[in-house]
Amino acid sequence: MNVNAPVRQHPGTMDVSEFMAFLEMRPKEERWHLIEGFAVMMAPPSLAHQRIALNLCELLNREFMAQGRTLYAYHEIAIRLPGVINFQPEPDVVVASSMAGYESFAEDFELVAEILSPSNTRAQTDVKLRRYREASHNLYVLVIEPREYSVEIYARSRAWEPVTRRRPNDPIELPEFGLRCIVSDLYRGTPLDPHR
């Protein structure tokens, strides 16, 4: 198989083991998600996209360290849901145990953040949101738009009803993690950084 050849759409029956075999044949720089049995190629993240993800990781990890928590915010690791064989996305930020193993994915996570890119469709995002909310230990899902101030916060404690923050000084509060910051903290170092 020529790894640079265009990829045909795979049927919605692909499972995790088939997906992992498929990834072995693809160039390492490509980003693929398994969403409901479909292999979906994601656009390469922009620098702003990457910076927002790393800012969120830094804010969370600083808080976890200060509290002595056994949690860690990882950047771009895959997740799986126990018993779900056709779903393996790679969110931008995942909070899981700080005891890192040799797995290439996390099953027991407490937060997932997606920074949107041009390749995200609302239908794909909605499927991921539904699956993320099904995870038994997950407390939060964040959906962040990198081109404008927009942070959607879904919390288990609010029955997953979204709260959207759209102004630089709007508060972001994740009480289960002890995190309190403002929207512009996530956009530091991007074109939306108010301190540029």
C-alpha cells in the first residue's frame, strides 16, 4: 500500500484493532480519530491551536501539583471507553492519572478538551461529546474555538448542560479540580491574547 495515496472512506464497522493496524500504514505526521467505526483524518493543528492546548495543560498541572493530586493533564493522547470498540479519538487535552504507563491511550479520564479546527464538523463534535459524557469517571468536556473567544464547558455536576464563555474576562471554574482562571488565560500567546 502506498502511504501517500488518497485514503478511501472506511465503513462504519472499523474497530479499535483494525484502526490500530490502519495507523501503522499511515505516515506518522497524520492525525486520525476513530469515530463510531469511521477513520477520520484531522487537519494539522495550527500554532494557536497547540498553544491553547498547552496553556490549558499548564494551568491544570500547576493546580494538580499545588494540591498534591494524582492527576495530570496530557496533550494529544488517545482515549477509549471500556466496552466501546469503535471509538478512539485523540483529544487535545485529557486529564487522567499522573501514574503514566506504557499504553498509548487512557480509559480512566476525568476531563477531555477539544480545540476546534477547520476539519471538525458539528456532527463529529456532537458524537464525541456524547461519548465523552458516557465515560464513567469523566467530569468535564471543554470545546474551545481558537479563532474567537468561545469556551463551552460541559460538567457532569450540571447534568452536562453547557455553559459558554465568550469574553476575555469571563471566569472558567472547574471546582472538582480547584481550577479558577479566566478565558484569556487559555488564549495566552495567540492572536487573541489581550496582552499582545
